[in-house]
Amino acid sequence: MVEETRRVIDRLGLKNAQVRQMDAEELDFRDGSFDFVLCGLSLFFSPRVEQALSESYRVLKPQGIIAASTLGEDDDERWNWWDELVEAYKPELKPGSPLFARALDTSTELRQVLSHAGFIGVQTVSEEQEFFYRDEDEWWSSLWSRGRRALLERMEPSVLQRFKADAFDAITLLKGSGGLPIFLQVLFATGTKPQ
């Protein structure tokens, strides 16, 4: 993602943007450096969410705004097979970190962590939409570009091959004329650093 962002900046010829990779829990910026901090679909990966938010708070100017998004509760029953399949393969996973450090999948929880970090006027909005993957291959490819990749990387090649075959068997039942449907909820939150 970092490299893709760098390519987009170069392609657009942007002179006022740069890409820097660092730990969200230890930002390499001075206090009060930014008017806005954007945190898209990533807070739930942080092992210490409170520390990551503390750093966001620190680098914001007074009256600066944080905008964060997380995935809402997974309630598309058509995809319940995924959790069952993952559970069946857990004994075959190599040791590793849990996929999500903290779900943050409700408006209440998201508001609480931002408020606890010191942000005021915290507001959340939920948006829901049905999306479609063109086919099984597009869905499988998408898994490797987001958080579920961590799960797949904990599988030996032979286990991964069996897992993929089982997943494709399950997902085939969802396929319709528009592709593979999935209903997603995304929570958006904003908060302000006090004066």
C-alpha cells in the first residue's frame, strides 16, 4: 500500500505529499504538526489502540480533527461460512499474532476510544452497502490486500491450497448474475482536539 501510494503521488506529480512508513504508536512528527489525521480502516490492527490515538492526538494542532473509519459488525449471514471455515483450520495455523487487536466494530466502542484519548465532539456515522466481487479469483485476490492476509500467511502452502479449495466450494453458492455479493458496514468517526 505504501508503494502504491508513492506511485500515485509520482504519477499525479504532487509536490505537497510524501509517503513515510512508521509505527502509528510512535509517530516521528513534532507535537502539533497537523490540522487533520486520517485513519482509514486501520485502528483495529494496532496492538495498543490507546497509544496510537494518543500519538494522533499529540501530532494534531489545537482544534485539529481526527477522522477514523472501521468495519462495522459483520452481519451478512451469507458469509457465516467464513468464520466456520477459519475455525476448522485453526489447529493447522502456524503461530502468529491475532488478526485484529481490537474490533472497534460498534459506534459506541469507537466513540469511547476517541473520547478516552481526549477528543471532544466525537461523532459517528454508519454507512452500509452491498458490494460485488466479479468472481472467486477477484475475492481471493482481495484477501491478500487487506487484514485477512495475516490469516492466510499463517498457513503452510498445502494447508492454504486446501483452505482455498474449501472456500471456493462455499463461495460458489453465493454467486449470482452480478457476481459474489457482500454486505459491508463501515463506521466513520470524527473528533476534535480541544483548544
